[in-house]
Amino acid sequence: MTKPKIALKDVHKSFGAKQVLRGVTLDVMPSESMVVIGGSGTGKSITIKSVLGLVKPDRGEVWVDDIRADKARGARRDALLDKFGMLFQGGALFDSLKVWENVAFRLRRRLGRDEARDLAVEKLRRVGLGPENADLYPAELSGGMQKRVGLARAIADDPEIIFFDEPTTGLDPIMSDVINDLIREVVTEMGATALTITHDMTSVRRIADKVAMLHGGVIQWTGPVDDLETCGDPYIEQFINGRADGPIEALR
Amino acid sequence: MAVLSAFHGFLAGIGASVIGLLRATGALTLFAAQGIMHCFLPPWYWREVLRQMMRIGYFSLPVVGLTALFTGAVLALQIYIGGSRFNAEGVVASIVAIGIVRELGPVLGGLMVAGRVSAAIAAELGTMRVTEQIDALTTLSTNPFKYLVAPRLIAGVLTLPVLVAVADIIGIMGGFLVGVNRLNFNAGTYIANTVNFLEAGDILSGLYKAAAFGFIITLMGCYHGYNSGRGAQGVGTATTNAVVSASVLILAANYILTELFFST
């Protein structure tokens, strides 16, 4: 039986009195594109940050391959992080570096300047940005172009696992579609395992192989994207139809 | 009963403040220890160190130079006025030189750089925290302490002494200009008095202080920026705290170091 690439087991996380994760259990299989959906503030970002070690879980286990990710330190943690690429919600591009330097940031550890630049330009081309953008600074780019640069940086070193944090937030519908297509293409082409968090249902249908619904600090439902409409889960039904009435309480 | 309850409340308030202070001191100490450790452990980002040396040292030169120039000029006037009360106008050159290199050069230079650099570092790192750039560094297998904190600490400790050395020269020159042009001292005598009365220990103690101030300035900028709260308000608070804490710590460290040099 194939082992999960990423496994979260009963992960808990609180911030002061606020319990955000109350026992998240989730398996992401190799080369699978898992999308975690859920309302704002339900702990989607905390879930992926727990995997990356950016947030330390209070309880539970996080496994990446055969490594206990939440306990990894030093060289073991560095080796673990080398497996990951991440596209942040706001791009999180380094303002002080040029576009190509952002994309080549990790590559520079093992490649010379010229070689890293060539590879960065190639990755930029892969996400639809010409070489004329390579020497610009992030602040000179539009939001959509910044997302593309973020995507190029995430895939630059051909990671085994890619995380996408709200990849289409703040983009117009057409640019959202372009980014969704790019994500689907690069994930399929690289054979990478992808974990995306979003509340954009268009993205879910374009990107996902499997979907997990996070609500109340736990995974309420998980299953193939094709079962989303017919699963009969009241949480999923309310969420995908965007209704205010249902088990998910909405503040008015 | 109400008095007892108020007394408990009063004690609880004091206890909470003390615990908060101890927690903040502990957090700062751990941050500083981690920062220092990464200054000595590879990999080193030398390009970042050079970039920070330019920002902290070179670009602070105008403000520190002007501060030193006017401080030296005012010091010459004040010492002349004070000295003339007991016929000791001749000590202007030597006291200006000693005052500048031992005290005013490093302290005023440090305070000016604290205002300029601590704030800039805290704002930069705070913005990086808020926009998830620091998280992005981690996901790119780069330790933020190595890439952000260590280069700034190294740059601060290395550039402040150079900056203060230049400020010392400019400050003494400020005194010289006033002494010669306004107070009618002989230029040659003024220079001779400056050089003859100045000892290596005077200059070195000022430069050691500058290195310590460089560490304090960059540490406070990094600490407050790195731990910045969310949003524009968080970054603003981090910037203010960085400047205030750096300035206060510079003055406190100045006293401690002066006591130390005074005893030896």
C-alpha cells in the first residue's frame, strides 16, 4: 500500500484561548493534488504552516515521507524543507531583489550566478513571463505578474511538494483562470504532490484531485473532487453553494 | 474586604509587570544569543553584509558628520566661555578633542544612527514579517537569522567604529574652525594641543563604545522588526520601540562602558 507523502495526525493548535486546530487528520498521497477548503479563519493557513514548521503544533504528529516533520531540527529540517516549494497568498517576493534573483533564490546555493539566472529566466518563461521582466523589481509588477513570479520561485528547484496558499485571492477572474491552469499544468508535468488552500470553488474544480473541508478545527469531509456535488455532506453543500443558512454559522 | 481586593489587584498589577519585563528580557537575550551564534556559524551571506555596511555606515555619514561638526563647534565655544572664568582658555583644543573622541562622538553618533538605522531595520523586517517574506525565506531553506539578522549585526559592529572615527575627525575639525576663526587661536597651536593631549586610550575607548552601540542599534532593529505585530500598526509600533530601546540602551551601555574604562 502506498504511503502518504504528507500525513497530519490529530494536530492541535491554539493561540491563547483560541483553539484553531482541534485534531486535524489528513493524508495527501504522492503526486496527488489535495485542496483544503474552508471559511476564513478556520485554520487552513495554520495547517500548511504546521507542515512546514512555521507553526509548532501543540499536539499531534506531522509526517512528510518517513520524517516526523514537527520534530525535525537542524540538517534534517533543512533536508525536509528542500522538498518544498510554496506560493504565498501575497506572493511574499523579496522587495530588495530583482525578479530573477527571487526566482533563483534557492538555486544560488548550488549554481553560479549566470547559470541560476538562465534557469530563472526559463522558469519565468514557463509561467508566461518574458525575459524582459527578469531585471525588474517586484514592486514594478502587477498583482497577477507577482503571483506568476511567486509560482516560478515555488517550482524553480523542482520540488517534490508544492503548497499554494490562496493562489487566486485578489486576482480578476481571467487572471485567476490563468493561474489555476498554470498550477494544474506544472503540478501534472512535475509529478509533484500539491496541497492548496482556498475558498475559491472555481480553483477547487480546476486544481483538485481530492478535496478536504476544514471547519471547527477538524477535517469535516474529504473525498475526490468529483464527489463534491453529490456527497450530501451538509457542510460541503452549504460551502459550495455559498449559502448563509446551514451548519456553518455566518456572522451577520 | 474591598480594600483587600484592591490591594490584591495592586499586587497582581505589579506581578504582571515584573513577569512581562522578565519575559521580554528573556526573549531578547535568546534572540541576541541566536543572532550572535549565527554570526560565527556558516553559511555567511557576505553580499548582504556588504549591503548592510553601505546602508548602516556609508549612508549614515552625512547625518553623523553634521552632528559631529556642530557638536565640536559648540563644545569649543562652551569650553572657551567656561575656561575663561578661571583663565584656562588654552585647554579648549585638548578638551574638545577628548570630549569628542571619548564621549560625544560615539554617543551622539550612536544616537543619530539609532534613529536612522534602528527604525529602518525594524520597518524593513516588520514589513517582511507582515508580508510573509520571512516565512518565505524559511520555505526556501534559508534561516532568517543567518540571512537577515547576522549580516546586520556584523555590519553594525564593524561600521559604527569607522563611522565614529570619521565623526571624531569632523568633530575636532568643527572645534578647530571655531577656535581659529571665532576665538582667534593660532591654527598650529590648536592642532599641537589637540595631538599632544590625546592618548591612544581616549580614541580606542570611543571606538569600543561605537562597536557596542553598533551591536545594540542593529539588535534592537532586528528584534523589534522580526517580532513585529500584524498590519501597519504593528510595524509602526516595532519601529518606535526599536528607536526608543536602542537610544535608552546606548545611554545605559555608555555609562557601564565608561565605568569599565575608568576603572582600568
